[in-house]
Amino acid sequence: MKYVAFLRGINVGGKNKIKMETLREMFSALDYENVKSYINSGNVIFETRKTNDKKLAAKIETATLVSGYKSNRFNCLESSTSDFCN
């Protein structure tokens, strides 16, 4: 299943800076596949088996906090179309 994670407040106004390479590596370390970031926004597209969206978001949020990054708001949404973010 394809998902998109929106990490709000990342790389905004010179605060909560994170390199997208680092963010992609973080998602890959969580065993997500086909991890891609969208510009320098903190938005990440990835694939994993279908799971509960809230549990998925909590797992990612924990990983970002452990790594020292704090998102103002965090959402993780399942893609509903086959051509999402292609």
C-alpha cells in the first residue's frame, strides 16, 4: 500500500532542519519501501503493508522525535489511487 506522510513544521523558517536524505534513511530504517521525499518539505511517500493509519503515524512520529526532530503536526494518509505521487 502506498502512503504519504506530512511532517508539518519541518524545514520552515530555518527551524527543525532535516536533510531529505536523512529523512528518507529514517523511513527506510523503519522497513518502508520505495521511500521518496518531496522537495525540502518534510513530505514523504513510501510503501508498506496495509496497516492502521494511526499506528503508522505514531511509529513515524516516535522515530522523528528520537532523532531530535519535532513536527508541529503529523499526518499519514493512505493513497486511494494507483497513480498517487508518480
